Amino acid sequence: MMEKNIVEIKKRIDAACQKSGRNPSEVTLIAVSKTKPICVIEEAYDLGLRHFGENKVQELVSKYDILDDKYGDTIKWHQIGHLQRNKVKQVIDKSVLIHSVDSLRLGQKIDEEACKKGLVCDILIQVNIAEEDTKYGVTAQELLPLFMELVKLPHIRVRGLMTIAPYVENSEKNRDYFRKMRQLFIDIKSKNIDNSLSKINYDSSSFNILSMGMTGDYEVAIEEGATMVRVGTGIFGERDYPETNL
Ligand SMILES: *Cc1c(COP(=O)(O)O)cnc(C)c1O
């Protein structure tokens, strides 16, 4: 079952790339394994998946700890859910990318903990592109000011943007949101940020990740420029209990 799902998703990713003149190597599939047990993750790994996304810090850390001996650095964990400041310390050296930074306070905490561990932490800024009350993330207006503050933090590397689009039956309804995300991404990337003015550590070539698209809409997201898609149910089937804290 899972094998069939993965083959199908890869086929669709390729088709979406083809349609939009992109190279499939530009798109990373993140298997969202929240609520799924270790044996299921092992199965996905054996089928060739390497990137896994988790919502909750406790779950990411415990899965990391269990699978670290077996897979080491070949398995990559992504913190995709909302992150509380008091949990930053636990996740910072176990996740390759934190997708959900949406405040300066959180950024400062990550910077502080990364400094203690002698790391530079890769992060994305989460944008609430549809301005839904139920979702975390900054608005389009708040994005640039936050970005300009985050790039001053020496132990953070801002790698791009992330969004969770609204839940829709028809994925076309999210196309405009994905398009807006890509425009925000390009606006920032093309900005001339003068590193000499202050202690800004920003290199536009490493600002190259656009994390958007889930089971219901990853093809449209890819057509509009996603470089990471986060797919859970499409790979693993329905989750046993409903998610919280998007
Ligand atoms: C659960 C989740 C996903 C995956 O959702 P599916 O619809 O199951 O593909 C993607 N991104 C985030 C942030 C999630 O919490």
C-alpha cells in the first residue's frame, strides 16, 4: 500500500514539474510521519524516503533517538509544527530544518540555544498567507520586518518560507495563495541586503527553500514553485487521531 502511494506521488511530482518546466530534483518530498509508529517510518525509509516531518517536539525527539543508531545522518527530521520557546533546546540539534518560525522572540531563542551548542540553525519563516485565525504564521505585511530582524542573528540561517494553505476540496482554490508565496519569496531573495552595514549574515543563495503543498494540493504548489512538499495522508493513509497546533 505505502509503496504504491509513494510511486504515485513521485509520478505526480514529476508530472507537475514537467507541466511547469521544472526539474524534479528541485523538489524534496517530506513524509509527514506524525502519529505514525516507528515500524511505519522504517518501512518508508526502506522504500527510499529520507525526509520526515513531525509536528510535536516530543514525538520528533523520541523518533530521532530510536532511529539514530540505525540510520544516523541519512535520515532527516523536519520540525514542521508550531514550536514553543521552551522546547527549542530539545529539537535544535535533531531537526535539519525548523519550518515554523513566526516571531522574533522564537528566533532569538533559537539563536541563543544554537549558540550554546555551537550551531547555526536552518529555519524557514512561516507565513499565514490566507490570514486564517486557526493558523500560526506572520502576515505578508509582517514578513519583511521579521526577516530583517532574523538575519541579524548569527546562529540562524534563514533558508526560505513555509505556509500551510487552507483546507480545500479543490486544490485550484489554493493556487493564488501559492503564487503569492512565491512572489514574497522572490521579493526577499532579490532584495539587496547590504551585509556591510551591520552584522547581517544573509546570503541570498542560501535563501532557496519554499515549503508548501500537502496531500490535497502539492501538485498545484509545485507548479507555483514549491521546493519542499509535506505529504502525510497521501503516503501513510489517514491518521488515527486529529491533529492540533498547526
Ligand atoms: C500534518 C501536516 C502536513 C501533512 O498533511 P497531509 O494533509 O496529511 O498531507 C503538512 N504540513 C504540516 C505543517 C502538517 O502539520
